[in-house]
Amino acid sequence: MAEENENKRKKMEKPQKKKQKRESEKEEEQESKEAEAKSGVQTQVKNNSNKKRKQVFPFGNYKHYYGYRIGPGREVEEDPRIKVLKKEWFEGKDCLDIGCNSGVVTIQIAKNFKCKSILGLDIDSGLIEDAFWCLRKFVKMESAQKKQASDSNAKAVQEVNRSEQCSTLSSEGTSKSSSHHSSEERDLSDIVSFRRENFVQSHRPLDKYYDTILCLSVTKWIHLNWGDDGLITLFTKIWRLLHPGGIFVLEPQPWESYEKNRKVSETTASNYHSIMFRPEHFQEILLDKIGFRKVEDVTSGLSGTRTGFDRPIFAFYK
Ligand SMILES: C[S@@+](CC[C@H](N)C(=O)[O-])C[C@H]1O[C@@H](n2cnc3c(N)ncnc32)[C@H](O)[C@@H]1O
């Protein structure tokens, strides 16, 4: 009798459990749709056999990209590529960073090389939100560091005054430190800005020109999503947006890495097979078809300057 009752109970529970499972799957689907709508770009959620959700980033629009590249929670540490970039490409210059992700490298370039301005563009609005958040974090950190420095500076001046009781030195010391601050320190938020934009497909009027344009680890994504035409559009637009003598800094991903990402969407899978221009042809295209000139002392031969990730970075003059 007890066994019969237990079986009945189990039978009644089964449809209930199935219903709960269906509801939770629906909720997950809804969540993922909301995330897509928020980011403004299509991200996909793949179900594998264990029903684990796997997010796909069809534009290389990875979240926590710098956590992955530099190490988790280490966004404030310098990206190793910064070491191979030249200060003179950025100092006092108007710069554009195409495919800026969450803006960490854009901000580091502004901070280290004292750009006049730098605009970071990304196709993913969620990443642009992250970039603004990151900028606020850097600005806060910077002002805390400045305050700490000026406090210890003031303390040091006080100590000198006290020990030497030399009024001339004290006034000189104070005025020197304040003039140093006002001349060299502009708030990062006056220099750095971000905007959501699909660089390949946007039709903004060319009303602003740049001294330096960066395109770091973005060509593969543009190439896979918009094919050879997209790549040529990218290079041509960059050319048009540069002042004469302006610099294009390019870090292309190697062809072997395309294979790993070719299946992120149907579009990428189909473009992968029709791509004719391989990354090893980019230099030739930029020099012979677009009209750039190579910055000889930065890249030697085809290898270019190697970063910590063993990828060459090339620089070209307009
Ligand atoms: C792999 S990440 C590289 C981020 C950064 N440039 C770096 O190297 O540290 C590629 C970035 O390019 C962006 N992206 C891809 N296609 C784009 C497009 N058509 N317009 C603007 N951004 C794009 C992605 O959203 C992603 O954030």
C-alpha cells in the first residue's frame, strides 16, 4: 500500500518538475535576449550536451577581455603592448582607437603618452558602458594618487621650513610644486571619450580627422563578419580619417587564429571560406592599394615589433 502511494506521488511530481524545468529554460532564454538587447549586438548562447550555457562573442566583443589578457582584476596593470608603442605617435595628438573593448588600453595610452584626445569606438554598447565605468575608476584612482602626492609634498615642504627656517626656499618650493601640477595634469576624463559605433558600417560624416589611429586585435573580427570587402572598407576609412602624415598602428591576428573562431556565427563560417586576403597580405594591401608608407624603424621586414603575445604590431604613415 505504502509503495503504491509512493509511486502515485512520484507520478504526480514528474509533470510538475518538467514544468519547472521548462519555465527555468524560458527564463534563461529571456535573460539572454535581454542581455543581447542591452549590448546592442548579437551574442549567442549555445547549449552543449550537459545543457551548460556557452556564450559566443561573434565580434570578439569579449567581456572581461583584459582580465583574460592581463590577468583577473589586473586591469590597472599596464598592457604589455604599451611598451612597444612610441610616445611620439600619441603625445599631444588626436587619436582614435577602433574596437576599444572596455577601454583599458585606450585609457592607458592616454595616461602614459599624454594624448591631446583619444576616442575609443566599439560595436558593443555594453562594452562602451564598461569603458565609461573603467574611466571613472581610473580618474578616481588618479585623483587619490595626486592628493596623496600633494599631501606628502606639502608635508615635506613643511619639514624643510621647520628645520631650515628658510622663508625664501619655502615660498619657492611651494610655488614650484603648484605650477608643476597645473601645467602637466589634465583630468583623464577631459582627454578620453568612448562611443558605440560599428566602424565598418557607420556612415558618419568625416568631420573630424586624427593624427593616430589604432586597430589592435580587431581585423580578424571585421574580416570574419564582413569579409574582404569589410577589411578594405576598414583600411580605406582609416586612410580618409587620418591627417596627412598621420599614423596607423595595426596589430593583425594571424590567419591560423581565424580557424578557431570561424564558427561563431553562420556569417563568419561562410565568410571564412571566401576570404582571399590573408593577414600576411595586409602590408602589401596597405602600401600598394591604399597608399600608406611604412614606418621603417618600427617594423623590420615582415615580422614587425613583437609584443608579449608574440604578435607583430605594424605602423604606417599616411
Ligand atoms: C579582441 S577585442 C580587442 C580589443 C582591443 N582593441 C585590444 O586589443 O585590447 C576586439 C574588439 O573589436 C570590437 N569590434 C569588432 N568589430 C567591430 C566593428 N565593426 N566596429 C567597432 N568595434 C568592433 C569588438 O567588440 C571587441 O571589443
